[in-house]
Amino acid sequence: MAREGNDSSGRWTVARQVGQFALAGLIATGIVGLATAVASRRLGEREAISDARTVTLVRAQNTVEPVLTDGLATGDPDAVAAVGHVVRTSVLDPNLVRVKIWTRDGTIVYSDEARLIGTHFGLDAPERAAMDAGRMEADVSDLSKPENRFERKQGKLLEVYLPIRTPTNQRLLFEAYFKYSAVSASGNRIWRSFAPITIGALVVLELIQITLAWSLARRLRQRQVEREALLRGAIEASDAERRRIAGDLHDGVVQDLAGVAYSIAGTARDPGLPASSAIGLERSASEVRDSIKSLRSLLVEIYPPNLEEAGLESALGDLLARADARGVPATLDADRLTQALPVAAAGLLYRAAQEALRNVLAHAQARSVTVRVATEGDLATLDVVDDGIGFDTEIGAARFEGGHLGLRGLADLVRDAGGTVTVTSEPGEGTTLHVEVPLR
């Protein structure tokens, strides 16, 4: 069942990672698609504006200019009528909705809107410059200007203007107004022509990437499972060796010393033994019994008790006896341990406490140590706090990552179980090891 749970958790982890990758890919696809749409529309608008410039140039120079006379500049009715006929029959179309012809002083000498003919507004600087330089310009019309009051109902317009010449080489400014909706429509047409290819290519690329990501994530997960199995096997092998050593010590040396202590104590009670010898033997028996206690504490450290039977609190109590025996008062606080822990979680917390106490006794120069174990929601927590010399956490972190601390392998196991291990310390301020392990 545990294996099945691990497999399910692994599949969920892979699915979540691939899902995150796919979401990022979809966002990127959306951004690229949007950028392509904007670029396509702008390209289409530029093409439409270029077409409008071409249409204006052709109709101005090939259609209107040949019928121009000098009389148009002076308002001659026949000249105006001749231009009007050409404009209405060969220039205007559903997109080109207005034509104006200006003199350089800003007088409109012709427009298909008759009410503008003869009115004076003045040319803007860009229009005069285009007229003098003989170049064509295009821009969005400013419909707020008085000369454009009759075009406002048309909506947004694009105006294209260029100079044309009468037979006596007098320059006039030809101005054509195009519906801007036609420009936008051209952009949309280009986007619609590009959209299926662009979006289709992006979707195919995303599907390929998701497939590759799924395969890669599964391989990574498989390597992680193999690594966990190797680490678990190493720990189990270590446990087996610890069990063998502990059994040999318990059944051999400890039993032999117990027999020696019993024999010495019996000899010391011999009535015929001098008092001084009896006292010496009692002292020796006491020292042997103390050695037996130390050995039994060492056995607890070498191979912990059965946590499923003894419980974590009892096992930690036995473990702390080791610190007491070494002259470092140890306190266990289990008041917030409100529920029995799964064996796996209890084992991780026990090993963390064991390794932390080993470091305290070996390096911390602590006067006391406190071990707190608790359950908080769906987490089991362990804190080992000492009042020793502490250390610089940056140096400690470098040593930890380099594999110089015994907690490294344990921390890997805790992380694989979904938990965390954090160490906080300051020189002269002691050290705190905090472990969190999920109960599920």
C-alpha cells in the first residue's frame, strides 16, 4: 500500500510539473499569438496606407492633373466642372470619400463637397512642405479642424496629399480622404490569413513540448525513486548492521559485565573479607554497573527501540538519557504531541533528534539541550534547542551542502517525504534544529 501511495504521489507530482510547464507554454503561446496579431495588423495597415498612397498618386496625376487648367486656381466654373466630372466618375469610390484641391495660400479651389469651394483655411506646415518639396504624405485626419467639418460623419479618415501642376506649372495640393475602416480591414485580413498557420504551429510546438516534458519528468521521477530506494536501502543496511552490533553487545559484553558486577558484589559481602577490601569491591561493582548503564544508553543510540511499540516519546526519553550521562542536562517537551504518529514520520523525527544530539554532544559545548515534539494540524514537528557556542549559518550551510554533516542524508529523506529541515544559529547564541514532517 505504501508503494502504491508513493506511485500515486509520484504520478501526481509529474502531472503537476507537466501541468505547470503546459500552463507556462500556453501563456507564452498566447503572448506570441497576440504579438503576431498586433504585428500582422500593423503590417496590414502599412500595406493599406501604401495602397492608399498609390491610388492617390495614380488618380491625382493620371486622372485629375490632365484636366487641370489655370482657371481652376481662379475659380473658373468650367475648370471646376471639368475637375468635378472626373472626380465623381473616376476618382471617388466607396473607400475614397472626399477630394480637396488647395492653392498654396490655403484656399480650397475644388472639393466634391461644393460648400467648401472658395473657402479659405490656410495650409499646415507639413502640407506646405509637401507642396514645396513635391512629395506625398499620409496621416490620420484631424476632424476637429473647420475644413473637415463635413467629413466628421464619416468617422476616422486617412488623408493623403501631394502636389499637382496646372499647364503653366502652378502647384496645387491634391488631398484625398480614405475611410480608415478599410485600412483596419486590410490589417485584419492579413492577420486572418496568418492566424491559422501561426496558431497551428504554436499549438503543435506546445504539444511536442508537453510530450517531451512529460517524458523528461517521468524519467526524472524514476531517477528520484531509484535514488530514494538506494538511500532507503543504505539506511536499512545501516540499521541491520546497527542491530547486529547492538545484539552482540547486549548478549555478549553487557551480559558478561552484569555477571562480573554480580560476582564482585557477592564477593564483597563475604563476612571473612576485610572491610577495606569489601569497600573496594563494592566500589568496583558500582563502577561496573555504571559502565553497564552507559553501554545500554549507547545501545539505544546505536539501534533505537521499536517506535511502533514504544512510541516516539518513550524512545526520545531513552535517547536523552545519553545526554544526561554525558553531563548535559536534557529536557523532553512532548505536551503538544496530541496524537500517535505514523511509524515513518516517527522514525524521521527520531533520527533527526538522534543526529542533532550527537552534534550537540560532540561540538556545541552546550550546558543544556531541550527537545520539543508536537503535532500541528497535518504536520509533526521536532525542535532540538541547545545553548552552546553556535556557528555561522553560512559556513554551516556550505558544510551541509558539501555533505560534511550527518543530517544531510536525513534531510534528503525528510524532503522526499514532503517535509523540511532548517537549522538556525548564531555564534554564541546556540543552535536550533527544526524538522517538519507531514502526517499523511
